[in-house]
Amino acid sequence: MKLKFIYATLALLLLFSCSVEDNLESLMQDNNEIVTYKVTQEEAQSIVQGFVDEMSFISSTRSANEMSHKEISSVYALRKNLIQTRSGADSNDFPIDLDTLMYVVNFSNDNGFVLVAADKRTEPIFAIIDEGNFNFELLSEEDNDMFLTFLDYAISTELDDIENFSGNISQTRATSNGWTINTKYAPILKTKWSQGGEINPNSYGKYCPNKTTGCTVIATAQILSHFQTISHVNWSYNGVGASSDLHWSQIISDCENNNGVLSSTYTPQSLNEVAHLCRYLGIAFGAKYNSDGSTSVGEDKPIDWFNKWGGLKASKLKEYNESQIITSIKNGNPVYGRGNSGRKKFLGITVKYKGGHAWVYDGYISATKNGKQQNLIHCNWGWGSSKFYNGYYLSKVFDTNSGPEIYDNEVTRSGQSGYYKYNLEYSIISR
């Protein structure tokens, strides 16, 4: 019996050693030198600096000039062990040679940051954020659900790319130089409006019962700020009804002079008019102003309103389609977006917004590095400016038809509760 046990143990050890040997062989070239696909912190900085330098050579748009003046201040790494500690992910979820998943490269003076992959077998850049800085050690304090959802999905995409990679080190992207900016469309919206809420009661939601406009309302209002098809709204608050004119030229001018935001201190008239607009839209959408500070709206309500009352054309909500969204942006039309998410597999965070979120796609960058193209689409999340991560996000991550699935639970259009996919949808808004 003991002899059989020893033979069995030796067999298992042999099997294990062969498995490890096979994995190591996949990391070796013909000269038997171990190949590392890891991107170092210094190389991550080089990737970002090369992108910034290339942006300085393109046409002198406002956003291009802003990018060319950014300076790198710090780099933080997202380590595999942090992910495993937070989420309880199994070590088998990660390649044997992967100890770092991603870097955040911060710009000085809270001037934005870039999410850079820590492996050469995937995309070099996953997101370029307009404002604020980020540190992976503070993940538990982050409350922008769609940013967290994107980050979790980016990790899944990176791991899929690594798993499916079948080339060699010469077929990966170089970590320095090599950037070409093919196309750049600056954000269409001049606004960076937020939902208001209890922490900011004298804001865009000041005439809403719970002081919160809701993401659907603020996304619609920001799209209207571009088209300006309505100039007058009727509204009611606390039993009092009234009307308000919308002086769009002044509203947009105030936004351009104040980093996209309106305030009761510096732009009281424009803020008041937009707050009236948000209240009007809430009534038109049949918004539910919940006691917990959230505001919910049926997902089809804004699409119906655009077509019937907004003086605009809105396509039916469809699954995310990169080419259609990019074409719309090129034509000068912002795109209404919405989506849902569940528990973050790799970040170990459970979302608060079970009913989903709405935002606006309004800009686009196409960049090529070493012959491989990246498409990044600008998202205005409807959380204001500062640290709320409006920016250019890798479109590939949003394409849930080709990526890993994330499930959650919501009430569907048919009224039945069930599981659904990440469920990214869009509607093209045009005149």
C-alpha cells in the first residue's frame, strides 16, 4: 500500500512538473532565454509620453493642446495579489508570468491619468481620463460605478488577450515611440453637468423632490445643450407651477468659462434655468424620486421623448456598435448610452446601481502603434468634472459581444425579473 502511494505521489509530481515546464516553454525563445512580456513602470511612462508627444503634432484643437501640456507626475501598479486579496480570485485566473495587471500614469496638478496595460500581449492604453488622479490602493473608496465596471471589464479583456495570444515577442507592441494619431474628434459637449443630490442640493437637482436629477435626465439635458431644440419649459415644484426660458448662448458661454460646470455662486441664472429643465424632464419621463436619494426612469423614456417632444430623432436602443457610434460622433451627433453591471469579478466590489446608468458618448480618438489600431471613445458620465473620470475609453472593452460577460439582475422590458448581460445599449440622436 505504501509503495502504491509513493508511486502515485511521484506520478502527480511528474505531471505537475511537466505542466510547469510546458508553461515555461511558452515563455522561451529558440535561444532558450526566458521571454518577459511584462511592461515595466518606466515602459508604461514611455507609452504615455509617446502618446502625449504625438498629440502635440496634430491639429491645434482645444483638447489636443491640453493633452500636449500634460506632465507625468506618478505611476501606480495594480498587482495581482491586490486583486486576489480583494475578490478572492483563484490564481488559475491569471497567467503564470503575470504579477502586475495594469498601471495608472497620473499627470501633475490633477490633470488626468492614463490606464496602461502591464503586458505586451494586449492593448497598450485602456483609457485616457480628462481630469483627476487615481491610485489603485483607494479602489474601495471609489463610487463611480461605470468607471469601476469599465476597469473590471478591462482586466477581463486583458486576460483574454493574453490567453489568446499565439505569437512571439516580436509580434507585440513596442513600449516606446511608434504612435500615430489617425483621427481626433474633441468632445462634442461643452457641459460637465452632474445629478446634484443631498451633498450638492443647490445644484442641477435643486427643484427635484430628493435633489437628484437622475442620470437619464442629466444625459438628456446635456444632449439638449448641444442641439438646443427647446427654448422654454414648464415645471412644477412643491405645488407651485411656473415656466422658464432657456438662454442657451449664455448657458454654454458660462460652461465654457467654468470648466463645463454651473454653480449658484458664479453662474446662478444659467444654473437655475438648467435646474428647471431637469425638473421638466423628470416630470416628462415619469421619474421616481426615491427616499434613498436615487432617481429612476424607465430606460425607453428619453428615447420616446426625443422623438415626440424634443424636436430630434432618436434611434431605438441597440446593442453597443463601435462603428455606428464613431460614425455618429464624426457627423457631430452625441450618442446616448446606457448599461448595467453586477458584482465586479476581479475588483471584488458590488455595485449600488442595480437599475443601470446613462451617459453620453461624444468624442473619438483613433491611434495606431506598431501597425495595430486602437479606437478610444469619449464618455461624459454625467457626474460633473474633477475626479469623475470623463475621458477616452478603449472601445474594445465596451464590445460585450466579443468580450467576457458580466451578469446581474434587473426587471426587463417585459416586466420579468431575470439575468441579463452587461447590456450596453446606445441611441443615436440627430436632427
